[in-house]
Amino acid sequence: MAKRTKRQQAILRRNLFLGSVSLVLIAAIVLIVWIVASGLGDGDNKGSNSPNPSTPSQTLSTNDTSNDNESKKPIPSTPAPIQIGEFKGDANFTKTILVNNKNPLPANHNYKENIIVFPNEYKWYSQDAVYRKIDADIWPYLKAMIDACRADIGEKEIGIISAWRDYGTQKTLYDAQIKKWKDKGYSQADAEKEAASRVAIPGTSEHHTGLAVDFNSTNQSFENTKAFKWLKENAQDYGFIMRYPSDKMDITGGIIYEPWHWRFVGINIAKEMKELGMCYEEYCGYKGIGEYVY
Ligand SMILES: [Zn+2]
């Protein structure tokens, strides 16, 4: 009996020992998994636990693709969200739709989607009638930019003369341009060519997206204004780019130099484009965004 009891006690001790080792191992594994998981979460500001995330990154077009192609350079790491005056902006928020004469909007495009009316005080002061409509998501960035610009250079130095346009409005502008050149004696084909370099063909205008604005005057002398100088220095901090630079006409689809036309792409992208010295067509090619053609 004593012998069996000792053996049973030995077995019991061995089982207790193995059980304890197992518990310690399981605890260690759980601890390691927890450390690794929480470490990853803390290092990534874009995680789901980020405080007060503002508007999410978004693409508009079915042509758009995300920027997760590993062969492409990552967007620089500006923290998001960032404070722009009273507005908390998200530096990662982007709308990357590419619209030009080779990339028209699809036939079923909803021109009125996400469009709001902006306050009258943001129009160019000397213009009576302005089509005061803009994409709802980018309005806070545009408002912050105009507020900052006005605070720096004066209330009446900058204002919007044109923003969102529907297809019919663009067609009216385009047809008027063709008529103007035909009245000067140009053939239909030549008049259309001249018109298309000044007014985008209906369906191919960035103004259809509500992501583009014209400031003050559609005259190239706008480049001599305080407003233009301010925009050239600061617009990227609000997510805007000058869309039709003078040296990129061959790439932007033959659109003439338009210092007054500014397009929202997002803060990180606008900053990166400025660093790279690329126009939007070049940048889309570089990043593999959309079915770019130029
Ligand atoms: Zn424009």
C-alpha cells in the first residue's frame, strides 16, 4: 500500500508540475500576442482606435485605385487629422478623380451628387451672379484656405467666381466659345479646337466634380495678384493644386495656362506633387491612379 501511495504521489506531483508548466506557457503566449497586437495598434494613427477621425479617405471614380501598390512611393507622413484654423482637417483625405479630355466622366455620372451651396460671402466681391456650388466634403478645406488667405492679404483680395457646373452650363460656355471663334472667321473644326483649349468640352471639365474653383478672374494677369502669390505658397497646406501650369500644356490636354483654376486633391498629395514638380496627369501616372491617358 505504502509503495502504491508513493507512486501515486509521484504521479500527482508530476501532473501538477506539467500542469503548472502548461499554464505558464499559455500565459506567456497570451502575453506575447497581446504585446505584439497592442504595439502594432499604437504605431498606426490610421487604426480604428484613432480619436475623432474626420472624413475618411475617399475616391470618386470607378477608375480610381487605392495607393497600396507596393512599387509606388508612399505618401509622406503628415499627421492626420491636422488643425486648419478652426477646422480639423485630415491630411490623408483625398479625392483623386482624374478628369480631362482623355478621361471624361462616365455617361451615367451623377453631376449633383454631394453638391452643396457655399455662403455668398465667399464669392468674388465684385461679381453679382456666381454659381455657388461645391463638393460638400472639400468645402471645409476651401473655406479654411480662403479665410487664411483673406486674413493674410485682405478681405477683398480673393473670392470664388466659379466652382461646380452641371453638364448643361458647361455646354453653354463651350458653345459660346465656338461661336466666338467662328464669328472671327474660323472654320468649325478650328473654332472647336480654340474653344476646347479655353473651355473644357462638356463632360471633361473638372468643374463638374465640384472639386475645382476659379478665383477672382479668368485672365492670365491673375498671376500678378497677391492672391495668386499666396496660393502658390500656401494652397498645398489645404489640399489644393494649380491644375493647369504654363509649362504642362502638352500633358494637361492642351488646356491653356490657368493661374485662377485650383483643384482639391488632398493635403498630403498636394504637398507631394509640389515637391515632385508634377502636374496631376503626371502624378496619376506616377502613382497608378485611374486610367490616366495623356
Ligand atoms: Zn476653372
